[in-house]
Amino acid sequence: MFHRVLVAGMGALGSEVVKNLGLLGCESVLMADADVIEQKNIARSVLLREGAIDGQSKVACSLNRLRAWFPETHWDGAAVEIADIEPGHFSRADILFSCVDTDLARTEIAALAARYKLPVCDAGLGGTSTRVGRVSWFPGVHSAACFACLLSGKRRAALLNAWESDVHACWAREQGEEGTWTSTPTMASIVAGLQVELAVSAMKSAEGAFSVHLDLDQAPILREIQHSRSVECPLHDDVLGIPFPICTRAECGQCHRQFSPDRRTGWVRRWSACPSCGNRDLIIRDSRSNEWEGSLS
Ligand SMILES: [Zn+2]
Ligand SMILES: [Zn+2]
């Protein structure tokens, strides 16, 4: 079993995952999610129930509940993205559960995992149907595939160089076809159960990366897919400098005000708003370059 666990994303899947970790008697769990509670989350999550306040951080609210339910586990968390968690937590962790819902967030996690040689168990819901889920295991060794290996070269370059965000749920989608993102609580519960169970067994034996694909629309299907490392994926070199580019200048798409966020470009794409008009449609004008530029053509 794992002792020290990181969980990225506290949506429908993440809340089910931490509940499972509590039931398994995990020693210590650290959660990261920058998101705040919205009314629609409250009905869907086992953690965000009565007492949950609109606009409160999902992590803060979950911590209260988890500490009361599972006092044997040391619960910790921060209302930030996983990339903003202090490095020390990565080197001490046994595994990272990825419960995020964009390719960009998954690519950032792959970069962090490569850096700290940390196994990642990822899960996603939706895609072709609301009754589809996928759990993927990435062992965190440089010889095995990472999430970025599963992307097409073009998509990987877009994510690693431009750090372009998207709002699609789901895994290694080749081209951006609009997916239906619905996190039904039953599918979240099934897939999060599978995610934790699969991680428990993969920690012991799995050397390669693979996914388990669950489709309850198709008579139900559960199939395993093996992943091999892409020779073009740059996340397997031993030397990784500053992994994430910092956006130094952004422009508002509406009022054209320019400002200096000085934060990770990935963060700016997802969370930043124009300081003048509050618009979130921003153009990245300048960023400190990153070390992958040379290796992607
Ligand atoms: Zn890779
Ligand atoms: Zn503006």
C-alpha cells in the first residue's frame, strides 16, 4: 500500500478517491485544487454537503469533513494547483492520483511526475458517453510511457510549448472533438474505486504504463490498453530545468489592457482575469521560455 499520497483535483472523482483513501487507512494525503464550490457541486459530491458554502474552497471544505471522518489519516491540502505545491511534498510522496479534467493539467502532472519519478494513477470520466471512464497507470520511470507520450506530436507540442488549455474532460484525445462532460456521481464512484484499487495492485507489480477502459453503454466492456513510450516525448530526459513557463505579459481580449501576471502560463490560462474588466479571455503575449523548446520541432 501507499503511505503518502498526493491528489490533484477535488471534483467528483477526487472526492471519491480521497474517501477511498480514508477507508483504506492511508497514512497521509495532500490535496490540491484551486477551485471553489458552486451550488451544482454540492449535490454531486460526498464531501461537499451540508455546511458547504458557495464560493468556499473545495479543499478547505473537504478537509473539515475528512478530518472528522478519518482521524487516523493526516489530511492536508491547499487551494492551489498541484504544480504550485512545494517540491518537498513530491519527493516524499509514493503516488499521485490525478483527478483533473484537462489535457493541460495532465501534461503538467506528467512533467512533475517525470521530475520526481513519481507514479501517477489518472482517471477521467466522459468522452464518448457519460457512462464511460478510464483509469491509467503511469509508473513514473523514464522507460515507461507518461501521459504526454499518448498525445500526437502536434498536440504535445501545443501543450508543452504554448501550454494551451482546453476544457475537455478526458484522456489522450487526438483532435478536439467536443466531448460531453458530465460527472454523474455513480460513474465517479465506480471509476474512483477502480482507480484506487488498480493503483494498489499496480504499485506492487506493474512496470509498464496501461489504461483500463470502462464502457457501460457497450454491453459493459472493460478492456486493458498497453502504452509504450514515445521516442519523441521530451519528458524522459534526466535533466529537467524549470518545468513550467511563466507568463510575464498578458493582454485582455476585451479591453486590451496589458498586465504582468508573473505566474505559470498554465495557471494564467485557467484562472487569471483582466484586472480592469474581469474578462477571462486573455492573450499570452510574453512568457519566460522553457527548456523543451529545443527538443520539439
Ligand atoms: Zn512521455
Ligand atoms: Zn479587460
